[in-house]
Amino acid sequence: MKQTYIEFRNRSGFGDIINNYFLFLKYNFKDYSSLYLRYNAISIILTIISSYLLVTGFMGLASKDFRFGMGSNVETESYFFAGAIILFLVIFVTSLINYSFSSSYVAQYVATNGNVESKSIWKQIIKNIGDIIILIIVGGLMYFIYLVISLMISFIPFLGFIAQYAMSFTLSAIFGLTFMSMFSKNKGFSSAISEGFNFTFNNFLKVIGYGLVIGILNLMITALILAIPGFIIGIYAYFSIESNVDLVGNTFSTLVFTLGFIMFILSFVYTQALTQVAFGVLYFNLFELKHNTFLQEKINQIGLNE
């Protein structure tokens, strides 16, 4: 059965762009997710290991009686800090991989009318690795500036809160659109980030509104993923407290909370990848609005056929 192809290169309105994103997920969720798991298999394993170390170390410190098989407070702390450091690095690297993977997937999807191949995605990531590293460095500096400004305006009631979120959505849009520029048009770092800034600030309200809506919808997806494990953990914690069970000193409790934490991290990383897919859909719309290339191609084809 032939896969339904969703065309992103249209001069669509705000609602149609969001609709295209969900139509894409409707028809390509299985294929996208299977490739996602292949690219994230190692990071998922490392996430499980680091989450176990982090939760076990934390609960060991909280219990203060070391009933986790650890011999000393130093060993308990080493579990906690090792887990935290490894988890941070894993999430950081995984996020970069998923930005690249999602960008390449959407770019290949449009270029091949939906016939995406894993090898093509990997080749494109390797081809752009230098520009990706530069973007990481520049992005780190921009994010540091964002944190400083956020701290300064956090004391302003309400307006400071709104400004923080506006800056956050703006940064996300710039990075998302820059990645798409790299992978869809094979642009270098300077040209790609220039286009990312241009698209973001020339369509500021549209981009911010789109980021807000997609953020809320993806948050709902995360909530749905976590609903069942969250309910189970809540019920377990409630009855454990009612029965005076020592939650922090119980091996089974450690396992339950570790599984819950793993589900939270994995769902967070996955929805982050979906957010980049959404920015991919937005990128092709903004590119067509500015350059009108796809519409012109269709007009030229009609002229040739006549």
C-alpha cells in the first residue's frame, strides 16, 4: 500500500500548518518512530543505566541507612553524581542527534515525496557534522545569554514571565529553522543561521504562536504517555504511605520510581524530536511564502504540458 504523502511546500495559513503536522504524524508515525528507535537505541540504554544510578543514589542518600547494597555514604553519593552527569551528557548528545535526525527526516521526506531511507539520513548528518558542531557552540553561548537575561527579568511580575517564554520560543524557533536550512537546502552555518533569524523575526508572531501551540500539544502527548505509569506510581506511593512502608529504603520502591523516571526522560526526549519535526513543517511553509519556488514549478509544469 502506497504511503500518503503530505505536501508541506504550500502557502498555508496558521491552522493548515498545524493540521499538516498532525497529518504527517498520522500517516508516518510508525515509520518515523521505528527509525527514531534505531538511531536512539544506544542512548535509550544509557538513559536507563544513568537513571537507575541517579534514582538509586538519591534514594540511598534520602534513606541514610544504605539498604541498597552500598557500603558507604561516599559510594551512595558517587551513584547519584555519576548518574546525574551521565544522564545530562546522554540527554545533551541525544538532543543533538534528534535535532539532526528529525531535520534530515523531514528534508528527505519532502525531497523524495515520502520515500525516506535510513542511509540517506545518516549520510546527511555526517555531511553536516562540522556545521552542527559550530551551531552547538554558538547555541551554547546564546543559551547562556538567555539564562542571564531571564535571571535579570525574573523579578518583573508577569511581564518577566511572558518575556522569558517569548525568548525561549524564539531560541527554539531559530535553532529549529537553522537545522532545517542546513539539511533541506545544504547551507553552511552562516547562511543557515541567517535564514533561521530571518524567518523567525520576519514572521515573529506566527512563529511564536506556532511554537506555543506545538509545545502545548506535545506536552499533552507527554502527559498521555506518562498517564499510566504515573497513575501506577501514585497508587503505589499512596498505599505504601498508608501502610507505613519505607519508600526510600525499599528496593521495590527504587525500581518503581526508576521506571517512572525513565519513562519521563524518554518521553521528554521523544517529544523534543517531534517538536523539530513540527519546525520542519513550518520551515517549508515559510520558505515557500518567501521564495514561491514550489508554486512556480507547478505553474511551469502546466505551461510545459500545454
